[in-house]
Amino acid sequence: MEIKTAEYRVWSEGTTIFYEGTMRLSGTEAYAPIQEMMDKMLEAKPALIILDLRNLEFLNSSGINLLAKFTINVRKNPGTGLEVRGTTRIPWQGKSLQNLKKLHSAVNLIID
Amino acid sequence: MTAHFGHTELDAGSEAPRLRIVLSEGPLELRWTHCSLTADFIADLFAGLAARAKIDEDGARHTIGYLANELLENAVKFRAPGDVVVEATLDGAEFTLAISNYATPEMAKGLEGLIQDITSKDPSDLLIERMEANAENPESTGSGLGLLTLVNDYGVRLGWTIEPQAAGASVHIRTIANVTLS
């Protein structure tokens, strides 16, 4: 499955979801198709879901809210683990991804 | 009565570069895309100026871009009819942004509640609290998170001037944000 616009692309391969580009959508409703894609993957109860953010150059706070919400949903499903991949090359990832660990300490946060 | 919270002056040396942009109500049809367009323009311009002061240009572009975009999104999303005025200065490593807009009295009341929380609680605890609350409430718009990430993740200092207008139909809000670029 893939969601693609001129500014960003989100797609899944196996149980990994990749995010690319710049996401500055206008709020919860605008992010709903992406949230649906993430929730569907969680509903299938895989052992591990990987969010690969290493090519997501920019994310607004509504998008950070989406990641936080998903992390909390994973926390409520103890059979599924969560790995979040980021990079220090992209400043928001070094600054904001640490918050996900505070929401769910079992998140495996890998920031290259 | 006008209420002030935190530091509300846009003070910079007379030599400091300054920028003023007015997003006018009317034919411009102010909309969501104007937030990112304006934020990117301010970020590019001031990151270039910051680089001359030996500040990391990419880091400055990102911080200014995130800051400007979040404040503009708030100003556009919650506005009542009226212009949105954006002012920015860079004094050494100190970047300051002021955004003025009009909002409904209900929106201004919500903002005052958030300001009370921001000024009385630990921003890190408050951010996590707000994320938990948003996840519990499917109707939640996620609002407030932008300001909290600015304070907690970016070390931004915020101030507000909130001024009810004579007719009582709208409130003028000026948000000032200051960050030390590195």
C-alpha cells in the first residue's frame, strides 16, 4: 500500500512503514489515511512493526501527534513490538523522537 | 483588558536584520499552504544570515522552519477574520519571531488555559500528558502540541499579548517566540 503526493510518500513493505519527504498536513483528519494504514498493520498483530523515518525531512506537530498516538496503541498490544528508525541528519528526529520512549519504554529507537 | 504572559517584546539591536510580512485577509484567500510557504521563506532567509555568524545553517533552517510553521499553523487554523502579521529578527544567535492574528473569544480562552499550564508545569511532563490525552480522545485535534514541542524539544521561550477587541467579537493575539540558535 502506498500514499503519495507531491510532497511526501508513505508506503509499507512487509511490516515496515517508510516515510519520505515533508509532511505538514492540517490536522488529525488530514493524517487519517496514514493513520489507517498504520492501524491496519497493527490489527494484523505482527511480532514487530518498524517505522522508518530516515527520509522524512520535516514533520509538523500534528504528524508528531500521529506517531505518539500510534506508539500508545502499540503499547496497548503487548504482542507487537515497535522499532523506530531515525537519523541525526534530520534535526526534528534528534529533538522529538525521544518522546516516544517516554510513552512506551519498550520502543526500540534507533537514531543513526 | 490586555493580558501579557512571558516576554512580549520583539527587541533586537538596531543593526539586526528585521523582516515583516503581512498575510492579508481578502483576495489572498489565506489558507493552509501559506503557512509552509511563509515558514520556508523565513527559514531560508534567516538561516543564510545565521551562517554568517558561524551558526550551523541546516540546524538554523530547520529550527526556524519548524517554529515559524507551527506558529503560522496556529494563527491560520484558529483565526477570526483579519490580517496575519509576521515579524522576525536575528540578533547574533538570538532568533525572535512575532506572529499577530485575530481569534474568536473561545479560542483565546483555550489559549489562556494552555498558557497557564505551560507556565506552571514541567513542559516535558505536560507534553507527554497531552499526547496521552490526545490518544484517548478520537475527536482531539492535537492542538497545543505544537507549542509544547517548541518549548520542550527546541528550548523556545514563548510570550503572548492577548487583547480583546472593542466589539467583543474577536481577540487580537500576538505570540512571541525566541530561540538561541547554535
